[in-house]
Amino acid sequence: MRLWNTCAWSQDWPKCDSGSCKDGWTELFSSHSGSGGSDCSGKQKRKYCCDNQRDFQWGNCEWYEHAGEFPGSLPDGQCLGGCPNNKYAVSLETKGGGCSSGARAMCCENGYQTREKRMNSNDQEFDYMLSQFLPDAKCSSDADSKLGRAQTIIIKSLQRIMYSSTTAATRKVWDSRVTLQFKHLTAANLAVFAQKDGSAISVGLDVFPGRLLCAMTFYNSRLGGEVDETCECGRKPCCSNNICPRDDDEGLAGRGVYSLLVGRNASEVDDEYAFLMGLYDDDDDDHYSDISSRDVISYDWKVFSPWVGDYVSGAYKNIDFPSSGEGKSGDSVFSRAIDFISQACKDFGTITVNIITNTGFDSEHIVERQSVRSLIESTLTGELASGADSDFAPLDPVFWTTIMQEQVTDRPTVFKMKTKVSTRMDHLMNGLGSYTNTDVFALAASGLNNMKSKLWKEDVKNLVAPGTMKKLRQDTRDRASASRYIKNIRKVTASLQYLNNPTVVKLLLIIIQDIKKELSLAEAVYYAANNIHLNMEGRFDEWFIDFLGVLADKVVKFVATEAVEGTKVWAPLTGPDSAWVLELLNLAEKSAKDFQLDKALKAALRKS
């Protein structure tokens, strides 16, 4: 009788869901009918609570529909509540399991173990939070929600399981709950995996436990060797004949540069966009010569100026820069190669790597040069890239059309250009990277660089062709299509996470400083002539933080749309492929929504 005296049913019957265990007692299990005959309303259940302070405890509890001696033939759905010889019946459940009549029994072993050996209060909380999280095993981006709070507590315990010593009781809590659904995710397996897997090591204890929790089906399959978790590589060495198939544009797969550029001169090629979109092999010297005159490409702009009450227009040109093919092993830029953390589909972030050969990487302007056009237009119109009104009055067009176009006489032209004239605008563009300003360049994996270039183009509405994504969604029988579908989402998400790569942040801070310097020098000239302060640094800060917000919104919108559309297709399906896709959609959406700009970058942009 001692064990029965240490436990009791919650009291709010028949509205059982509102019942709770009293302080110091924990829920062992729940039942619709308790010990039999006290049915709860509807589908509600009573909680069976035990005094966790006692050394005698029920353990190893399970539901049994048939146990002991019973007739050889029973009608379908007929249950005879009974327990094996080594267990005791603690509850009879008249509704549940496969029973349409009779009752099933909750059978437990009795045992003695001190509370200290059993578990501590943290383990109790861990166990409860797992019970709340595991039924759906889906992460929430709302940290204040019930699931969000459960995630936070579970992740803290996972960090101890993976990266430090923890009690056997804590590991047992995890194993007893989790391995019923995910048999390969034992505490022992996770501790080894976290210390040996390259992608897990790259993000460490602050990120990996949360990543695993949000993709348990994926990692269970991976640890069990049941699924190929690799998304297609975005670099040319991984592709047939050095030409990668295009997953993000319809009808362009396999085309080379000649079919795209024939009959067009270099000025018609929009900056490095076509060059970087991965539509051809950039190691082909003959094809490369068609667009080698990159120093003469102009960026035209035309907007209505409230200052003058009419349209104003202008242009600026890029400064020539070294292509990735011109790099040599040992160049400092080889230590600034940005790649996906791994080829694993669930890795949405980037990592800086040292490379020996630059094959598969492109020269990367951290600030895309076409984005300067947005700065000019926003300052002239008083409307930011997001459509919001600027805090500053529309700018006098003279600043951009005259002062920034004036030849600089007090500084030498040190950068490589076909013309000997260097203007203030040339110096500003030089700050973004050139032959003589290579320290602000990085190399980026082609697939990542292509998508990032596309993201920064204001006139690009679809980061990936909707028809392509629809086709990949519909082909649910083909695992390769599911992989390509997730790959596209991964590229889009990584192109945003790229902004928080430590190497990128460091280079961005240098570039921002150089841009502000040139704007301030030009402002001084304007002030000397007009006695008006323009606050160009403040205007730049306001514009850039807004512009980066527009990029983030593009990514969040794209991923959210695909999460909805993808869930419509895969949620009704069963099997590992469906679970794999649904988890990765959830993980991608959370990654995009949780994006926060690096603190150092925010500090440099004073308007933020």
C-alpha cells in the first residue's frame, strides 16, 4: 500500500484538464477514467500525481490492453485490463488505445531509489517540457509562447548533454522521452556527434542544440544512416562540365555565356549580375573577353526631384576589379572565402574558410555596386527603399550631379581605370573594391554569390522563379526534387545570414567608413558654396539600415510563402521524405524570421 499512498489523482473532475498536481508532486501519467468509473468530460484526462520527495516510486509504467490469462478468442476492440507478473495495475482506462469495450491497464513496477539518484528539479522541468514539445516536435519562433519557453529549457539541457558532464538521470529523461519517436537520438549518440561532426562543430554549443531540436526527424535519419542529407553543391567543381544547372530560373539550365551575350555589347550587361549568375563557365577566356571591359559599365538613374520640381538624371561607373580567376594561391583574399557551413540542407548559415584554390568561388563585392543607385535615388526623392519617408528633406540634386562628378585634384588617381579623370564618385566606388583596394574583397561560393547578387537587385521581384518552385513541390515522388526545393530555400536564407558572417561584418565596417568619408568630403564642398549642412553621414545610415531591412523582408516573405505552400503539399503525405521536408521548411522559416543584424554593424549605422 505504501506506493499507492504516495500518489493521487488530480481533483478537478469531471473538468479534468483544469486539474494540476500539488506542489512537490509530479505527473506520472494521465487517464480519461482514472482508476475506473470516474470519466472526464469529452476528451479530457485526469493527472496521476506522485510525491516526488518519497524514495518509493512507481517506475517503468506502460499501458497494457491484454495481459495475463484470457480466452483464446476475443471480439475486436475488447480489452481485458491486466498486468504482467512483475507489474501492478495503477489505472484502468475505458477510452483509449484500441479499446472499444472493456479497459486497458496502466501497469507499473514498484521500486526504491533515493530522490537524489532519481532526478533533480531541473530534470523534472526538462521532462515536463519534453512532454509538451515532442507531440508535434515543431519549433516556434515566438520565444514567449508555450512552445518557445519549452524550447529554451530543452536547449539548455541539451547543451549539457552534448558539451559537458551531466547526470545519468538527465540523460535518462532525454532517452526515455525522445527515443520513443527518434530512436537514434540517444544522449550518448548526440554527445559524440556534437564533438565530431563538422557542421555541428562549426556552429558550436550556442547554435547546434537548437538546430537539432528543430530538425529531429532529419538528424534521427542522419545518425541512423537512413537518408542522404546533402543538398546539391553550389560550386562549379560539383557540376557537370563546370556548368551548374540552374534551379532558380526557368529555361536557363545548361546555357553558356555565348548564348546569352551574342549580339550584345558590354555596356548592356548589367554589372557583374550576369557574370555572377553562374550561367556559364567563367574560366573560359574567349567568353570572358566579351565582358572584360567591366570598368566602363555605367549605372544610370533618373528620379523626380522635389527640390527642383522636375526629373533629374545621372550615371556613375564601376571601378575595375580583379576576377576570381586572377587570384593566386597565397593572396590574402584566399583567407576570406565565404561558403555554406556545410553541404547539409539544414545549414543555412555561412562560414569563412581558408582555400588553396579559388575554383568554385567568385570575387565578391560585399556592398553590391548597383545598390549605390538606391542611395542616390532615396536621398533625392526623400523616399527610402522600403517606401517609408526619410527623416531628411529631399537632397539638392547638385550634390550628385555636380559635386560628386567633379574631378578630384587633391588626391592622386591610384586605381586602375581607362580614363585618367577621377571624380569624387570614382573615389566612393573605389571604396567598394577595386584592383588597388583588394582588402575589402572576399571570395564567395558561386551558388551563394549568385543568390546574394540577385537579392541586392531592387528590380528583382522573385528570388527564385515561382514556376520552378511549384514544379519542384509537385514532384513529391522524387527525392532529388525535394532536395533541389530545399536547396533553393537554403540559398536564399544563407544570402541573408551572410550579412552576419564575422568576416563580412569586418569588411562592411571598413567599406561604410570609406563611403562616409567620401560623402563628408563632398558635403564640405557643398557647404562652402551654400552654407547648408546636408548631414550626408546620417542620410547614408538611414538609407543603409532601411535597405538591409528590405533585403531581410524579401527573404522572410519568400521563405514564409514556401513554408505555407510546401506544407500544403507535404503535410498530407507520410514517410521520411515528408517529415524531412517539413522540418527543414520550419527550420528555414525560423532562421529567416529570427535574423538580427550584427550589433557592431548596427552601432556603425547610427540611425538604427
